[in-house]
Amino acid sequence: MEEIIMSNKTVIDLGSKVLSFDFGEFSLDYRTTDKKDAQIQDKAVELEDKVGAYQKDVVNMNDKEGRKALKPMVDEFFVVMFDEDAPQKIYEVAGENTWNYLNVFLQVSATIQKEWKKKLNDENFKKYLAE
């Protein structure tokens, strides 16, 4: 007589692991990892603080050198987030204008923060933490 083995199979919903950003001429995907998330979160906070300080100070906002000082930091953010080629591609699509480039950073950063908050507020996540 054959033995019948029954098994239960559970499909795990891992959620979206990729955020896609459409820049018109090209798209870039961000694949989340704990390490990348931590690096990006730190860099985003640092950059947002500095951009905010520059925006409050009209002299620096119009100062070409002040704006250029922020660009390498945004470059680092995009390298960590996407890849080595991303900063140049994004800067070019932003019209090679530092303020437009910073605006792209702010939009990308806001999207990432929104996704993090959404994940933290996920009802399933909260339910399992409570158990």
C-alpha cells in the first residue's frame, strides 16, 4: 500500500523589492537592501538639511560655488541608490543644472521615504509584530 504524503504550501508575499524611477529618456530601478537603505537614509537626511540651509540663505542659493558643493553629495546618493553611471545620466536629463538635479534628488528621496513609511505601517507587518 502506498503512503500518501500531504503537504501544505504557503506562498510568501515578499512585496515589491524594486522601486522604478522614470526619467523620460530612461528608467532606473532601486533594489532595496538593508545596507543600501541605511546608507541612503543617512545621505538623504544630510542632503536635505544642507539643501534646506542653502534655500534659506539667498546668497548661497545664487552662489554658483555653493550649489556646486552639493552636487558631489547628490552624486554619491545616486551611486549608492542606482549605479556609477546614474549621476551623470540624471544630471544630463536635469539640463546639467544643479538646482534641477537637487530637485530630482528631493523627489527621489521623498518617494523612498514614502515607501519606507508605507512598509512600516503595513497592517500585516504590525499584526505579526504584535504576536
